[in-house]
Amino acid sequence: MARPRLSPLNRPPVWADAYVGLPWDDKGRTREGLDCWGLYRLIKAERFGVVHPLYEGVVWTPCETRAGQAEANRDLAAYMEGERLKGWTTVWEALGAPPDEPLGGKLALAGDLVWIRNVGAAIHVGLVAAPGWMLHVEEGIDSVCVPYDGADFERRVRGFYRWTGGDR
């Protein structure tokens, strides 16, 4: 089957190219190596002028057993859920729209946060580059710009969030 041709309307924005190919590094917060929050934070600061906290002590912890990994992921997801309440809102709430689009993917704008399940828990984030596209990085891959509504992420996306300020 032939791949569909990309038009300017269904491509990621050109500015996203500057953030593709950055290397993964656990706890990374610089262009030399980034975890998912590090990439989100870097783009928000450079492209959108918003500085978010480092969250250096909050990291995904790889475990040797499946049960251990599940517990570590639940702990991190619980922390992220608590932090989400401080200065973040769903994109449909930010727009004052009814939650007809529960996850908000069709309402998401460049700079919004994509909250993603990874290994069964919502512990991964990406940044909306344009409606339908996100930048993200995870262990084993350099940063990429991919569709968030495609087969790889459609079931993993937990929601779309917008920074509205407030207590950190």
C-alpha cells in the first residue's frame, strides 16, 4: 500500500525539526540528553517562553520484575496526578467548552501537554507541536514528532492539558 502524500496541512510544523533527534537520557534536562519531561520543559522554555520546574527528583524507575515495575509506575502516576491539579487544566476546560471531546485532542494547541500511559500507568508526557502531532522522547528512541491519534498512541493518551499558572 502506498503511503499517503503529506500536505502542508497534515505535517508537523517546521519549527519542530529543531527538536527531532535529541538523545534520550534518564533524568536529562539539556539538549545533550532528555527524558520526556526534560524535552517538554526545554521546548516550552525555548519556543513558548514558559519555564516549568525541573522535577529532578521525580523519575521513572526501571525495575527488574513486572510487579515491581507496576508498583513504581503507580507511585509515579499518583504523583503526576497530584501535580496536574496545580496549575494545569484539561484543554476543553481551559477553553470553556463542554467535554464533548473527553481527551481534548481535537482542541489541543501547540505547547499543550499530552499525558500518556506507559507500561500501564500515566507516566509519560509529550508536547503538542500542532493539532494531531506531538514531540516526545522515551528510552530507546531519540526525540520524534509523531501523530498522537495514530495506532501507536491512540489508546495510550490519557488527556491533553494546558498550563494555566498557579502554585507549583
